[in-house]
Amino acid sequence: MAGATSATGFHSEAANRWQLRAGLRRAVRPAELLGVLGLALVLGFWWLMTLVISRTALPLPQDVFARIADDFGGAPELALYGVGQNGLLSSMIYTGENVLVSVAIGATIGTVTGLASARFRLAREIIDPIVLTAGTIPILVAAPFFLIWFGVARISALLLVILYVSTILYIFAQRAADNLDPVYEDAARTLGATPRRVIRDLLVPGTVPEILGGIRIALGGAWGLEAIAELLGLPDGIGKIIQVLSQQTDAEGIMAAIVFLGAVAVLFDALTAVAFRWLTRWSATWA
Amino acid sequence: MTKRRSVGIVVLVAMAGAWELVSRIYTGEAAPGEPMVPGWEVVFTRTLRSLSDYWGGGLGVVAVSEGGKRTYEGALLAIGANSLDTIARLFAGLGLGGVGGTLLGLAVSWSRWTRFLVQLPGHVVRTFPLLAMIPLFQLWFGISFVGMMLFVAYGAGVIFFVGTINAVKNVPPIFIDYARVLGASRLRLYRTVILPAIFPELRSTILLSLGLGWTLVLGAEYLGAQTGLGQIIVYSEQFAYVDRMFLVALVFVLYASLSYALFDRLSRRLVQWVPRGGP
Amino acid sequence: MIRIENVTRTFRRAGGGTVHALVDVSVEISEGEFVCIVGPSGHGKTTLLQLVAGLLPPTSGKIVVDGVPVTGPGPDRGVVFQRDSVFPWMRVIDNVEYGLRCRGVPKERRRAISRSYLEAVGLDGLERSWPRELSGGMLKRVAVATVFATGAKVLLLDEPFGPLDYVTRHQLHDVLLNLWQATETERARTILFVTHDVDEALTLSDRILVVKQGRLVDDMRSTLPRPRTTDSLVVPEALRHKHVLLSHLGLEAPGPSGAVATGAGA
């Protein structure tokens, strides 16, 4: 009897940890597999709404897609305002570059400091309060300051997104390292692993699922943050296009830009998901 | 716990000191007479008084635009009034989005039908970059309380939707089986087993949505509100009044921190039963 | 040889106050012995094992293994934990090789060693599997193969088979005894095996230490012939030991045969 109860306790403990990841993954998988169907439902709802809302406020789906195609390589009505001379694509490249560069930098900073804080007391005592204090500041508060201090330029958006991403990854990496069952480290130590090995063979692979989950979340938020930095005054990017068009209350154009941005964000999310699967193929949950 | 708090205070003081130090060393100006990094003394005297510009008059304090003087009373009234606007937009949105998102999230596990109706559109909608959609909400609902509230509700709803789905999936099946064996109806199962069981995890969802909510309401106010703390910040930015931006941002951050602390204290009581202090 | 000299270990309780997990324990274990540590839960068995493993330092006293004082985990001692410690992110073969990799054994050689141990525990053909694909019993086999593969002379097992079912547990007893008796090394392996299961202790050990309330209260030697069968456990000697153990665990009143009859000390 004692054996039986400890057996269930034992399994549920391990299972719980993986379940969290499973939850994340399962919540996402249908969106990828059946995304087409979901998209159709959303489009249907959208189309229904156009029957009751005026076209100027809510254009037809097909008009929005046509607009994306029209403005893709060049948009004369935008060029008039000095943006998007080369169309949605060139602005999207600007936005995408900013997002990917700053997510890469921010994720590196956050992960390294987060893992370090989980292992070195001193690092934790110094960094934790800073991040926790900074973490309570809604990131967007910093945007106008960056725009004034560093100018309405790329660097401001980069810094904003880096700050955001590194804070998230710090917390995710630290939590992942804290949650790693200490039995693994005990086992590694009794097998003769040096501290460096413990980091390389345990800490890094054992925390990869959560860190990747953090990167996905951060990436998702980064698109919006980058867009609003552009809305607030950057010279280029999808956000800039949205800003110009919203001054002319061009609903069709705004929706075209947002749908395009959304599609790119979904694409990158799916790419991250694929990387996620491959790197965590050992994980118990999606067997 | 107390040690952690004292370390936090030390860090805050250090950050404030660093700010003052930078303001003394770096005296660059964003515009003539407007320092890039305003020192504390300026912030709490001249800057604070200048906020009375945003008081529309009343309660015995004449608006600056109508020839009134810049006073501390006016400034405090201005901060209070704009804070109320911001906070009302935030919490109305959070409440609406929280309830809506949770219900939709629960619907995913309720039955096959509701899952089919809700899950896929929900996941498609949630992948859209939120902050980029502010202009769209403005277009649809105007620059109004309702527009901003709905925008916050939309963002919070997405978080609650995903958070609820994950939390329900993480409810150990044994609890559900146990309740079923005891004869619980579906409604009773949700009320007595699933809701309490997902609450600890929803706690982090609520905290997350609170953080996002502050960001969303700020974003909405940045892009063209007539009142609110965010509006003052972005308006000041256009005139390079860094000191005003800074002071209002401080107030804003203070509210955000208070809201986290308050929620933490309230919810801690509700999750006392969770082993090892909860998530 | 393991020498435990006047070892005491206390823990600080979260709410203040101290817990004496082990009090002044002294014992010598000779090379090649299979020693079981038996006692009620929470009475210090696991602590004793962790002290020998070097995962915990003693509050006072010292532990010497082969003339070298224990100051931390070392290559001379391997541990099989109660919970699953097989790394889920490494394939089975990489898990078994891990200790050898830490010792800098060249790839070819460690592959060969790991393969032979995987075969010995009956998992040949599963080298490339992920741990999630294995059952609880198989995971224990991997853990056993891993510590044996390192070549450690002292093996510490902390209720390793506790969560397993009856059949699996008995299969693993055979696996463990076969590996222990295999003479591929010039020196025999010493095993310290913590269990709360009296029959398990009687089946496996040469010697049984009873730890109760942090103290070593009994030290019994078993001369039952090996291999042991179901019948071995009903011979008078085994039954006498069993009664003594059960009375230590509070399941029987001390009978006429007497708990003190075997006495402490070697």
C-alpha cells in the first residue's frame, strides 16, 4: 500500500511539471493544424459583421486582401506621405529586422542572466530586485523616454524591445532552473559531473522547453511593441504605415497592414514552434 | 520576505540616486530650458506645479488656461482626475475581458460543440499583435471611454482565454474522475472542482493581464486620448517636457506596483490550500 | 571499506528549532558487503545515505571511504535515487554513458561499457530510446546500469525500488544481485541499500542496520545461503531476523527471541 501511494505521488509530481508544457503546446497545436478552419470562421464572422457595419469602418475581407496585394511592392498613396515607398513589404522588412534583432539580443541577455541568477546567489541578490522593480513597470511607459533620449530612430525601438524581451526571459530562465528537479543535479554530481558540466548537460537542456516558451511569448509581444514604437514616431515600419493611414481614417489600409503584420507574426510563431518541437523532442508530453 | 523587501527598497533608492547623479552629470537639454534628465528637486517643485496645466478648473482652483496660477493643489487635482480616467478604463476593461475570456476558455473544455465554436477563432484572434490594433479600435469606437475599455478588454480577454484553457488542462484528471464518481453534474463539476482547481494558475494569469492591462491602457491613451496619464505623457513628449513625462510616469508606475501588491495580498489568502505556496 | 565515525546530522526546521536526523552513528562496513539500512520513514535512513554520498555534510563526526574522508560526491561512490533521476533530455545510452563521460573515458570505450551494462540489466536494443518511452521499472534499470557503468566501488541505493510493483521489484532484485556478484572487477562492490521493506532487506543483504530516531539501534548479520529463494525466507534464521525487524518497526511486540538478542556491533 505504501508502495502504491508513493508510486502515484511520484508520477504525478513528474507529470505535473511536464503537463505545464503540454498545456502550452496543446493549446497551440490545433491553431497550427486547423488554423485554416479557424481562419475561415473568423473570416465568416468578419463578413457577417460587414453586413451591419458601414464599409468605411469595416471593409470586406476580400477588399483587405486585395489591398495587401496592391500595396505589397509599392504604394503610391503611402509614398505621398513619405513612407512605404516600396510598399508593405519593405516596411515589413524594417519591422521584422528590428523585432528579430532585438528578440535575439534580449533573449540572450535574459537567459544568461536568468540562469546565472538561479545558480549564483550573489547574482540573484543583485539582479532580482532590479528585474522585479523593472518588471512592475509597464514597458510602454519607457517608450516616449527612449524616443526623446535616443531620437525617433531604430535604436529606440530596439532598446525598448530588448528591455521587454530580456525581462521576460530572465524570469522564465530563472523559474525553469528553479523548477528543475534537484534529483537531476544530485545524480549528476554523484556521477562525477563538474559544475561546468552541470550547467552544460543539465541546466541548459533541462530548461530549454521553458526558455523556448518564453521566447515565443516574448516574440509575440515584440511585434506589437515594435509596431507601437513605430506608431509613436519611428520613420518607417508597418506601424508607421498604420499611423499615416489612421490619420486619413483609411480602415481598409489599416486592416491590410494589421492583417499582414499578423500573418507574419503567426508565421514566425509557427517557425518557433517547429524549433521548439525539435529541441524538446525528449519531453514526455507529446509522445 | 522582509529581507527581500529591504533589498528592494535599497535598489529603489539606488536607482533614484543614480537618476539624480545622471541629472547632475549630464545636463543636455531636449529643448531650451527642458533638461533631458530632470533632477528630483525640479521634478517635485516646478514640474509638479506645471501639471496644474491639465486641470480644467473647478473645486475652487482656476484652470491655468483661464488665467489661474500653477499651484500644487491644481497639480494634485489634475493628477487625480486623469488617474481616475485611466484607472476606470483599465479596470472596466479588465473586468469585462476577464469574465469574457474565462468563460470562453471554459467553453473550450465544456463540450465538443462549444470547443468547435470557440477554440479555433480564439487562437487565430490571439496571435494578432495587440498594440498595433489600437488605431483600429479608435476607428471603430472613436476616441472614447468605450473604445479604450474594449481595447483593454480584448487584450485581457485573450490572456484569460489562453490562461483558462491551460489551467483546465492542468487540473489533475483524478479530481474530475473523483467528482464524477461522486455524482457531480457538469455545472457542479465546473463550480466546485474546476474553478477552484484552476484558480492558483489563474492567479498568474490575472497578474499577467494586470500588467498587460496597464500597458494597453497606456498605449490607447498615447494614441489620441483627451485625458488620462498616458495622454499627458505623450503630449509632454511632443513639447519635450521630459520632467512632466517623468513625473507622470512615476505616478503611473506607482499605481501599477500598488495594483500588483494589492492583488498579491488578496489572492494569497484565496490560495492558502495550494501546496508549497502555489505558483 | 566505509567507516562512519560518530556522525551526527541536524536540520533546522522551517519554523525554527532543530531536528536531529542522525545522532552519533558509528559503523564500519567492509568491502564487498551488501548492507541494507532499515527503519521507519523519517528516522534518518536517507540522511545517512546522503552523508555517505557526500550530498550532505555531517554536522559532526566523519565518514571515511577507503581511507579518504568524504567531503562531497566522488567517483568512488554511485547513487541510485528513490525518484527518477534519469535525465529525460538524453537518450538511454547517453544516460548510461554519462558517468563515464564525466570521467573522460574515450567514446569508443564508454559506448562498449554502457552497452554491456544495458545488456546486463536487460535493456539491449533500447539504446536510442528516450526515457519517456520507458516504464518505471525500465527507468530504474537505466539508473542501475548508469551507476554500475561508472565502476564506482561503493553503490548507494535509496529505496530505489519503492514505487515499483511486486513483479518488477523482484526482477530488479535479480538484476542488482547479478551485477553485484559479477566479478568483472578486481574488487567486489560494496552496496548500501536503504529500504523500509523487511522482506527486501532479508532477500538482498549480508547485513542489516536498523536506524530508528536517528540512532543505529541494531546490526544484524545474515548468513542465509545465496541465491535466496522464497524458501530461504522461511528458514528459522530468516524468521528470527524478520521478527526482530518487525518489532523494531513497531509492528510486533518484542518477542521471546528478543530484539536485543543479535546485539549491536560486529
